[in-house]
Amino acid sequence: MSRKLRDSALRLLKKAADEIDKERYKKAFESLDKAEKIAEEIKDPEISYNLLFFKGFAKYRIDELEESLELLGKALEISWELFSKEPEREDYRSFIGDTIGSIGDILSALEDSEKAKEYVNQMKGIFEKAVMGFEKLLKSDPENPGYLEEFLKTIENIGLCFQAGELIEDAFSLFDKKLDVIEKLLKSETEMSEHLSSLDDSLMNFGRICEEEGYLEEAKHVYDRAIEIYGKVLDKDPENSETKVYLSYAYRYLAALYSDLENLEKAEECYIKALGLLESEIEDEPENIPVSENLEVSENIPVSKNIPFSMALADMYKDSGIIFSDTEDTTKARDYYTKARETFRGLMDKYPDLLGDDKNLANSLEELAELFSEIGDLESAETCYKDELQVYDNLLQKEPENPEYSLKLSDVYRELGDLFAEKEELETSRTYYEKEIEIYENLHPKDADKLMLEANKADTWNQIGNLYAEEEPETALEYHERALPVFQEAFELDPENEFFHEGLLETLTGLGLLFKNNREFEKAIWVYERVLEVQKQLLELMPPESCHKMEHDHDLEHEHEHDHEMEHDHEMEHDHDLEHEHEHELYLNMETTYFNLALLHSELGEEEKASDYHRQALERFEQIIAEQFEYSELTILTSGKAFLLGMSLLEKLESEKKDSSVARKYYELALRTVEQLYETYPMNPGLQEMLASFSEQIGDIYRDADKLEETIPEYEYAYKSLKILSEKDPENPLHLHHMFGALNNLGIGYAVTDQQEKGKECFEKAFAINESLAKSNPGSLESLKRSFTLFSNYATLLEEMGDSETAKEYHQKVEEINAKLVEEDPEWDSLLEES
């Protein structure tokens, strides 16, 4: 072999590596092609390995991923041959670990788990050989930190490959080996902080994957092993603060797992252990320590030891509360959240200079405020938001020209405004909203940002308008009208901007509702016609699939997030979360807009126009259903919306004693659609439940309108659907309860339409169902109330049929039940009067 040729090849490879770093790929490939010619001549495995590695890496950088994997697969084979012959050589150990790491990165970049799995299965044999090679090497020198470090890196990289291919079971068996290596490295006390951090990262990531994929016992095993490893470190060094923190995190992960398993006793037990570890580290006069990033303070500077430990402690209290909040044990949740708030507040009082400037603290306070809001403790939520205001006020005093802090303050004022709106303290809410507006007015953005700030102000005007919609509609109207020209201009300039077009639609919707409620129907029609124009314009800008998805996202969430963001290249950006009260009238729900226009024209007596808009609404529903039928969840939502509109219209028209045939068209469209879905997905009981519910609700409307003959086909349909459900799930009391209601109502309907025998048959079927319900819940007053209603109706029917003797028996039973209910239920007197 010519040494000169080898040196030339190495120089070309180094040059190629430099060119790749500088993203000059054409020149890199030219150098690699020259090196390849030399490699073919000298047959040096090291040169061949480096050539394949750099070629593969360059292909990865230019996004030719599959070619890159082919090259790196060949490089892996050579690296194994080199490593297997001389495993003591550091460069050969590095070759195999680095190659597997690069393969893992590329497999992740593929974003195709099936294809990644194919590649991993091709390479799995070498992965297994590499692991056995390191294990054999370590037998010769078990404590060698260099060997252990390289083995750990190789295991982590193989795990990355397994995760990309979603080969969780393979990754799990490998993870145990990883824990063994980390345990040995911790015993050697080399780079202990790094290994502790690595173990924590691995636990957090791998444990999450196990839990997501349903490998809960495996996740528990991993957490238990880690707790054991941390415990051994503490046995050797009981005062090791960093290990205590990481041990507390391990208990925290285990607690979350127990929470998922609904074992709250074990979950709380783990949290108590975690909290105890952190509490033990808080001292009266602590020393200053350099802070690790894992302890979540803003800057990596020496600080009082109490600060990072107290921050972690407060976070742990918060997590402890979440597990009880999820189970609606709000008392325990509030106790833990309160401890978190007290810990944060204590830190702010004791260390105002540092923590008054800490953005992480502000974020934690905001999250805690949201958690308090979720359990209904609005007073504590308010306290947290006000503490957050203090942090951003201090930051703004230090950097008065930094718009980020001003916008963060505006976000907090918005949250406080929303909070007091929920408490129905309108004036306080308005005060906070006005403080938010004041911040926008005091900012001096670049011209490109000015429109966005104006739109932010307009959005807040809408919030104030929503506050007064019921109490002071004139005030509400003033604020919505102030917002309208701002959003109109913004929409004209950038109609695709989600914040602008949603802001315009919400403004118009707010105005439309105010005009409608005030019976100013001509004005309301003008507004809804403008809504329709905007929706049609948006429909032209967006593909139908995304429109349908987005409109149903609103119906699913019952809220929508508004991004008050400057453009990506501007300096200022922030977010608001805004809950919409009229979600079905926003965005691209043109069918709802047509429906509202139909109602408004009907109010003016313009029935021809009303009929035309109903026709367009129904056509729009049919179009959406036809386009999205293969997406069953979206189709269910669309048919549900059609049903609700039809039901509301039927109720209105029946109460006004008008022709309700148009309302039935909406209902029948919904029913027909769900029937077709049920034919396609017969194993979905939810569809049968929808069919029963639709018919039952329509039957109730006809019953309340005293059209008992009309109730019969509806309750018959409901009973038939419920019977199918009950046969599949005979122990479900909810189905039996609704069957009882349908039969009772059918009995009444048949009785008053001269079909007494059919009525009697329905009541007697209801008797059997009521007995089943009573057995499942003995002693229940609800069972007695059902019996009271049923026996009363049955006795009345028997009298009409001429069976006065049996009727008398049932009247006697009714009196006995009534006496018992009067004795046991203080509310029953009023119920009896109503009945």
C-alpha cells in the first residue's frame, strides 16, 4: 500500500468534511469522488469507512435520505469489522457509535416509521453484534470509563433507531443494559452530573414513549430501576443534593404513571416522597451554588441554593394537585396548588431582586392560575395573575423599550379581564381589558406591525362588547361597532390572516346577535349577508377539506385560539386564548349563516326569501356530508349540527303554531345521514344512540306542543333503537331508563289516539323495565317517582278502557307511593302539584 496515496485520500476526506460543514456540497462530492478512486486502488478499510460515512452524511445534509441510509449501512458493516478485530481502539469504537447515531438521525428525519422499521431490521444484526462486542470488551476491564462511555453512546444511538422504527419492545430490552452502564459510570464518579442528567433525560423520554404505547409495566420497571440506582448513589453520599433532585423527578414520573393507572393512593405516596426529598434541601441560610439548567431558573449563575430547590418543589406541588384535579377531588387539588402558590410567593418576598426578574417564574404562575381557574378557585387564580404582573412590571422597568414584556403584561391583563368576566364582575373585567388596550396604545411599532396592534385593540373591544351583550346592549353595540372598521381594513389587506378574518367574523356575529335580540331584523340581515360574503371569500381561498376540518374543530372544542402575533420577521409577538360563545356561527359555517338569514326574513314575513335560504342551508349540509362521508367523525358532527338547527326551528315553529315542515327537513337529513353511517359502521353503538336521541328529542317537542299523534312514530323509532342497544348491553341502566321513557310516552300517545290496547301494551312493557331498574338500584327515590308516573298513566288508561276495578288498585298504589315520597323527599309536594 502506498503511504503517499493513503495520505492523499485522508487529505481529500478532510477537505470534503470541511466543505460539508460550509454547505458547499458540490465541492465536497468532487473531493469524495477523487478519494473514492484512491480507495479502489489501496483497499484500506479505514479509508473506505470514512469515504462511505462522509458521502452518506453529505447526502443526509442535502435531504437525499434513502441514498444516505444505503451508504451509511455499508459504512456500518465496515465499522463493525474494524471494531470486532480491535475493540480496544478508541477510533474504531467511535466509528461504530457515530455511524449508528447518524443512521438514527436519518431514520427520525424520514418521518415514516414503517420504512424506518425496514431499515432497522436490515441492520439489527450488526446492532446486536455491537452490543455483544462491547459486553465482551468490558469483561476484560469492567470499570474502564472510556469503554463504558462509548458503550453508553452506542446503546443510546441504537435506541434512537428503534424508536424511529417504533420497535418499542427492542428498545425496552436495550434500555435495561443502558441502566446497567449508567449505574457503573455513577459508581466510578466520573462526570457524575452529566450521567445523572442523562439518566433523567432517558427516563423522561423513554418512560413517556412506554406510557403512550401502553407498556405501563415496562415503564414502571424502568422508573423503579432508576430509583434503585439513585438510592445507591445516596447510600454512598447521603448529602448529594443533585442526586436527591433527580430521585425526586423519578418519583414524580412514577406518580404520573400511577395516576394514569388510577391508583391515586400510590401516586400521592410517590409525590410525598418526591416532595420530602426537595423539602429536605431547603435551608435557613443556604450557600450560593451554580445552577444547572435542569433546575429551571432563567440564567446559569450562582444563586441561593433555596431558589432552584423551591422552584422545583412548587412545581411538584402543582403536579400533585393535577392528579386530584383530574379526578375532580378539588379539595385536595386546591390544597396542593395553594402550597405551590405559597412557595412561589415566599420566594418572591425573600429574593425580590432575582425572582422579580425571572420569566420562568412568570410562566409557572400563569400555569398555576389556569389550574386554579379549572377547579373554580378564581380568587387564587387572580392572586397568581397579579404576582405574574409584578414579575413583568419589574422586567419592564429594567428594559422599558422591550415590547415583549409589554405584550406579556397585556396577556396577563386579558387573563384577568376574562377571569372577572367569568365571575360576572363586569366593571372590574372592563378595567383590566382597558389596561390591556392602554398597553397597545403606548407601543410604537414599526409600520408593518401597526395594523396588528390595532387589531389587538379591536379584539379587546369585542371582549368588552361581549361583557355587556345582555346587561347593556347599547354599550355592547358601541364596542362592536368600534371594532368593525379595524377588522374590515385588516381583512381587506390580508384576508388569509386567521386572526383578521376570525376577528371580522366575530365582530359581525356579535353585531348580528345584538340586532336580532333587539328585533332590528333589517340590520341583522345586513350583518349576516356580510358574514356570508366573508365566508364565501374564505372558501375560495382555502381547500374544501381544510374548511370542513376547521369548522368542525370549532364545534368540537367550543373555543378557538386567537393568535395576536406580529409577522414572523417582526420583533413583537404574543398570544391570547379567546373563548367563543357563538362557535357555530363563526368561520366557514355557511350553512348556519343561511339558516340565520332564513329565520330573519321569516321574522319580517318574507317567507319566500326565508324558504330560499333554508334551501341553500340544506344544500350546503348535503354538499358537506357528501364530500366528507368517509370521515365519520366529521360527518357525525355535521349531521348533529343539522339536527340541532332543525330541532330549534321545530320548537320555535310549534310554539308559534306555524307550519313546521321545513324544520323536519333538517331533522330528516340528520337522521338519514346517521342511518347511512350506521349501515357502514354497524359496530359503532354511538350511532345507534344518536338515532335514539334524535327521535326522542323530536318526540318531546311534539309532546310539549300537545301533538300526541305526532309523537308516536318518533318514540317508536327511539324505542326500536334503544332495544337494539339494550340487547347488546343488557346491563346498561341508561338504555333501560330511556326505553322506559319512550314506552311511557308511547302509552300516552296511543291512549289519547283511541289505540288503548297498544297503549296498555306499552305501559306493561314499561313495568318490566322499571322493575329491572329498581333491582339495579334498590331503595332509589327515582324508581318510586317512575312508578308514580307509570301507575298514574296506567290507571287512567284502564278507567277509559272500562276496567275500573284494576284501575282502582293502581290508584291505591299511586297514593301509597305518594305518601312515601312526601315523607322522604321534601321537594315532592311541588313535583306532585306539577304532575
